[in-house]
Amino acid sequence: IDEGRYEEAEQLLSGPVEKGNPIAKLLIVDCRVRRGRTASARERLLTVQPDQLSDRTRHAYAVAASLVALSSRDPEIRAMAIHAIRALPPSAQESDESLRLLIRALNDDNPAV
């Protein structure tokens, strides 16, 4: 993905995605956001059930949701992203500068939140 081989990555991940693998789904979201396919990234993100994720995967979900929210300016996804970040352990929120930047950007994008 970091090498820009998004189509190839999506092909490799299609099997795990079909089996419901949430990490594969989040990687697909990453590919699609990077390609500017925001609507498609949003659709894939909505197939991930955050309450069924491990603690480590919840962090990745929060980041993915934030990126989709910021690129789509979708208020539903923005609310989901903010909730996902706030649901992380306080220690993770405080120690992760990228999460602090994301929550600030999400709130700046919609000051009423």
C-alpha cells in the first residue's frame, strides 16, 4: 500500500475481506482513501463492526474512520470517528500525537461536535 500498489493490494485482500476479516477491510479503506475513492472507502468502513474489534484494531479503526470523515466531510462518519477515538483507553489518547491531531481536525471541521 505504501508503495502505491493499491489495485494489487485490494486483489490480495479480497479473500480475507470476503471472509469478514476486519483488518483486511481497514486496509482496503486505506487504499481507497489514498486513491481518492472516498465514497467507496466509506462503504467499506461501514461494514466493519467496531464492537467486535480487538483493542489494537480499534486504534486502526479510529484512524481509518477519521481519514474517511475528513476526506468525505460526512457528519455520520465524523461522529463515528470521534466516538471511536474517545472509546480508546485514555492512555492511548494522551500518548498518541496523531490521535490528538485527528480529533482536533475532526472538531475543527465541525465546531458543533
